Amino acid sequence: MIYQLNVNPSNTAVSLTVTPDIGANFKYDASYAPGTEPFNPSTSSGTVRGTGYLMNNAYPNDTTKAIYSKTVYLEVQESGSGLVGVKRTWREDY
């Protein structure tokens, strides 16, 4: 997601995507929102949220029926020329 933001800052979401390097049943999605929680919006930080899923074979595109999921948040520092770097991370669930 951070790579995509650096390449195309107007693209702030990644749809459900297969991760073939891990396996066909693993997918992820991600999004970026400037100045949003869980991190302090007054610090010029933005939040990248990424969720990885182990999908159920019977429901390959329904994330609500995934076998397992994990969401991770990254606080990214913004600047006038784009993203400076990751400041910290926070895991929501497993």
C-alpha cells in the first residue's frame, strides 16, 4: 500500500487481491486515509490499514466468511512531497 501511494497518491485503496507468493487462498485489501484514527490526526500522520485473509474455498471472495484474518494499521508521516515513512504500527485483531 505504501508503495502504491508513493507511485500514485490519488489511489487510496487496494481491492481484494490474491497473494500468489503465499498461496491461492490468501488475499489482502488495504486503504489509506490521511489524518485519521487510530493515530493522532493532529500530527500530520495518516493511517494505512491492511487486512490479510485466509479465504474459505467455498466463498473465495467473501471476506466475512474467511477462515482467518488479521488487520494491521501503520502510522505514516506525511509531508508536502508525499509520505516520509512509517512511524509505528498497531494490530487490531487476529
